[in-house]
Amino acid sequence: MGNSFLQIGEIAARCGVSVDTVRYYEKMKLLPAAPRTGGGYRVFSPKAVEQIKFIKQAQELGFSLDEIKGLLASGGAEECRQVRDLLKLKLAEMDEQIKKMKAFRKTLASHLSACDDELDKKGRQAHCPVLFEIEKN
């Protein structure tokens, strides 16, 4: 094995994950099976760093490991259609989350404005209108 291979600890450190995570991804077939050195150590190609970073990013965006496995698979037209459909679904879910976040942001901005108005008008005698609104509900 040449110097282009990385040991599991190096891979984990570069990706900000634990060695156990790398082993788990390999076991789940999210990473190709790592060849072993004569001493039995797993060694990975540098490509594994990018794959693990992709997996972590996809997880942060709400993809399950099974869904990620589908994204990492390489195959023909049917597999491509499945990936396309999954991506469409995830984009729709993200759009819905963004819509909810924008609505909540609008609510928070309104509460901020109400607090500023109350403080400007009443100073030290102010009563927080947001807390009053929450208590009403």
C-alpha cells in the first residue's frame, strides 16, 4: 500500500468524526470496504474524506443514512430516477421548513418591535408585551 492511503484515525480527524463513525459508515456500506495493511490496519483512499464530509452534510440537511446510501450509489437510469425523486422530496421538505422559518421570523420581528415600542414609551415602567401575549394564550 502506498503513501496515498490514510489510516482510520487520520480519516476521522480530517472529517471531525470518531473512528467508530468511520467504522459504522464502512459497515453500513456508505464507504467502500477498506483494504487492510499487513498488520491488519484499515487504510482508506483520500476520496473517503470527501465521502464522509458529504455524508455529514447530507445528515445535517435531514437525509437519513439509508437515503444517503441511495445518493452515493452509482448505477443506471432507474437508480438515477430514484435519486432524482429523493432530491425533489428533500427540496420540497426544505422549502416547507424555510417557509415556516420565515413566518416565525416575522413573528419574532413583530415581538421585537413591540418590545422596542413599549420600552421607548414607558422606559423603566414598561411591561413586556411579548410575555403578556404569551400569558394570554
